[in-house]
Amino acid sequence: MGSNKLAWTWKVKEECLEEYVAMHLEPWPEIMEEHSKAGISNYSIFQNGNQFFYCFECEDTEAAFAYIAKSDACNRWNAITSQMVEGSFDFNDSVPMVPLREVFYLK
């Protein structure tokens, strides 16, 4: 069985754009490690102005989000970045993001 793909979008507050991009161009090594341990792979973020599109693959997103919610490093990172986005970034929330519908896929 292949991985599940998940994609969503957020807008970043204009005054936070520069810092948000800078953080993601040089992410903390422990953040990268924690996401891999959570089972997340092929994670990309794309920028269009202040709108960002996120997509990754994961066998079990529920388990991955539960792992991230318990990660000190991820909670420290999210405490910073959640202030920068319009919307909820908290993996402890019941709905941390609204998944986008996939309408096309070329294998």
C-alpha cells in the first residue's frame, strides 16, 4: 500500500513573511529528524506571495500528528510559526489544518 498524500494551505501574515521563509530555508535539524521519525516524507512547502502550500506523504497521518504533538522540538517550533500564520497550527487541536482535495495525479 502506498503512502497517503496530504496537502493544505495557509496564509502567512505579511509582517512575518521574511522570518517565516528564513526559518523554513534553514529549519532546525531536530525538526527535520522529528518529522522523519513521525513517518512523514517527501514534505514540500511552496510559496505564492503570502500563501503557502504544504504537501507530504505519510502512511498514518493520525499517528504522525500524535507523535509531533508530543515532540518538544516541534512544539517549540510551532509556538513561533503559529503566530505567523492566519489560522490554527496546533497539532493538539482536533483539526490543525483543512486538507486540500486532490483533483489530479500523474503517477
